[in-house]
Amino acid sequence: MDAQYEITVIIPTFNEEANIADIIEAVNSTLLANNIRGGILVVDDESRDKTIEIVQNLTLKYNNLKIIVRHEDHGLSQSVIEGFKQANSDIFIVIDADFSHPPMLIPLFYGEIKKGADVVIGSRYIHGGKIQQWPLKRRVLSLGATGLGRILFPEITDPVSGFFALRKEVISGVQLHPRGYKILMEVLGKGQWKSIVEIPFTFTDRQNGESKLTFCIISDYAKQILSLAEYSLTSRNNQIWNEWKKMAKFGFVGFSGVLVNVGFLYLFTEYLGLYYITASVVAIEIAILNNFFLNDYWTFDLKDEVNSFTQNRLKRFFSFQCVSIIGLITNIGILYTLTDFFGIYYLVSNLIGILIVFFWNYLVNRHTTWKLKTYSNYSLSKSMFVDTDSKQGTFVDTDSKQGMFVDIDSKQGMFADIDSKQGMFFDIDSKQGMFADIDFNENDKFNK
């Protein structure tokens, strides 16, 4: 890979002989079909099967393919970091070798980077994304890992995704020291970025081979969360630190709300003679108002970036009110369940409920009531369908009324633009294509 590429697709591998040839073929076909000058960099951790041999043989076929074999400090994250160092481009895209991540989305990732995004994340958890063929245990573990990650990055729906793209400058001069396999967390926690786009995709469990999820990997992930939290406290100039400050302010405001609630409950009951239940309802509402305005003006200071939803204070208050009421009901439910069914002392049960509801209130309000523009989701007018069995995919953009169909096995594809009534068919192997313009009744066949 001596040439300078527009992008480098980094594929970390360990014992992927069943998938590696197909994923390289799929990535290369996608790059060619979309006229992207891209390199493919396989970073291997001394596979004990034929992965290395297969890739080395394929380098004779593809001049944009390179393999690096690492002999120490093994691990997926370390492999990706080595790929960052060795890549010969200003844009990196990380993808798994087992077809869990659809290669057909690479052009969309690249397009969002070109539009100005610093990081593009393939998300399983925004509208349009999903997970297929996962047992319940893996789903629970994944949701737990994602939940922990969202404590640090509340507005990112899938901060533990392994499918992402970024600009080189995001990590330029940054010392990355990840634990386990969630390299994206390290990039988000230490990288220099301003704009993030999340694109929905369907995560499909590996087609061949075995999953590498182990207890050690889960343990390493927990350690990584703590490491990033510690880093944020010492550096105090990154995204996580800013989030911690907001969370601390949110907690302080919540505590002030408790004092307001108790104070007005006492005032209405003892001095105004209201029935204590009635007094409690009024006191709770006053506390909610107190918390809302303090959070609006102080915690989430909205002088800078706001979207159309947060510009309307009434809508923000309605959202905050709903979240607060749900949190209150949840707290009572946790208190009752832990005390009556598990025999936990009621004050301990109440404390557990308060902690759970605190994170619920913060995360939901951060994601809805006070959602900033720093993060943006991919337009829902764009949709992608990928069938990993047939290796076919379609992309549709209803805004521009354009669409594309790609078949990786045959290396053929079609593009259509409804407004201009134009379309194209291409065959990569034969380097032939056909262009059609319905308005002018012209059909031109061309050879590259």
C-alpha cells in the first residue's frame, strides 16, 4: 500500500480463515463500485489457522491489500491501534472480519466524514438498527455494556460499537491505552472530536467461526470504563469530563429538589393545614419546577448549541415532567419490590431506588429534554437493507430519490435517479456498464 488512499479499511483478525477471503472481496467490491480509492489493511494476532496464508495470497490479487502480523500484546483494540499507525490515509474505517458489519455501508460512512463528521458510528440501537441471531445471554451482556458506556457518553446510542470511521486528526497525538476490545470507547474518551454521526445497521452474528466473547473480555471492559473515568478526572479537558460535570450538577440540582420538597411539604402541612398527601403532591410539583429551571439555566446552559426541540421551553418542561413522574413511580416500585420480596431493609431499598432513578433521569433527560446538536443521527429518509447470506444490498435515499443495488458475488450493481430518470448498470469484472436516460431515449454502453 504505497499509494495515498482516501480511506483505509482496517480489519483486525484472529483465526478468521472461514471469513477473511469473503470479507476482503466484499470490501474491495464495495470500494470499486463506489469509485472510492481505498486500501484494505488486515492486522492479525498470529492466527493459528490459515488466515495469514490466505491474506498473503490475496495480496497478489489486490494491490490495495496489506497484512500486518503482530507478535506481542495481542488483542482486538491493540490491532486496531496498529492499523491506525500503519494506515496510509486520513480516514480510517474499522470493520469486523466475520460479516457482523455490512461492508456495503462503507460508502455511507465515508460520505458522512466528507460532509464534516469527525466520527461515524454504526449503531445497533437507533431507529433502523437491530441485532439478529443473538442468544438472550449475549443480548443482555451487550445491553449492559452499552448502558455502562452511555453513562460516559449519554447521547451516543452505541458507544461500544466495533463498526466505525474517523478522521486521522481525531487521534493525532493522543495516547490510546485500551483494555479489551472496545476501542471506540477509548477514541471517544480521549480523541479530539466535535461532530458525530450514527448510522443504523443490522448486526448479524458471525457467519462462520466462533465468538470470542469471554469473561476476561467483559472484565477488561469494566476496567476500561474505570480507566476512562479516571482519565477524565485528571485531564479535565475532554468530552467525558464535560459529561461528568453535567452529571454532578444534575445531582446537585436533584439534592436541592429534595430540600425544596421537604421544606414545602412541612410548610403546607404544618402551617397551612393541608392534608399531607395533597401537600406532598404540590411539594413534588414545586420541586420538579425548581429542578427544571436550575437544570435549564445552569446544568445544561443553553446559550450555545440547541436543536429545534430544546428551543421551546414548554416542550422541555413537559418532557422533564414526564421523565420525573416515571422516575418517581419507578423509585416506589423498586422500594416495594426490594423490601417486600427480597427482604432488604427499606432505607437501603430506597437508596438503591434513588441511585437507579438518578441515572435514569439523567440519561433520559440528556437524550431527550436537553439534547445538544454535537451528536447527530443519520437521516431516517435514508435506508439500507443488507442480506449477508446472499451478499446483496440496497440503499435508498427518499430525499434525493436515488437508489442503488449491489451484488457482491457477481460484482454487479445498479444505480437509479428518479428525478432525472437516469440509471446505470455496471459490471466490475468486465469493466463494462450501461447508462440510460429515459427522457431522451438514449442508451449508451461503455467500456472503461
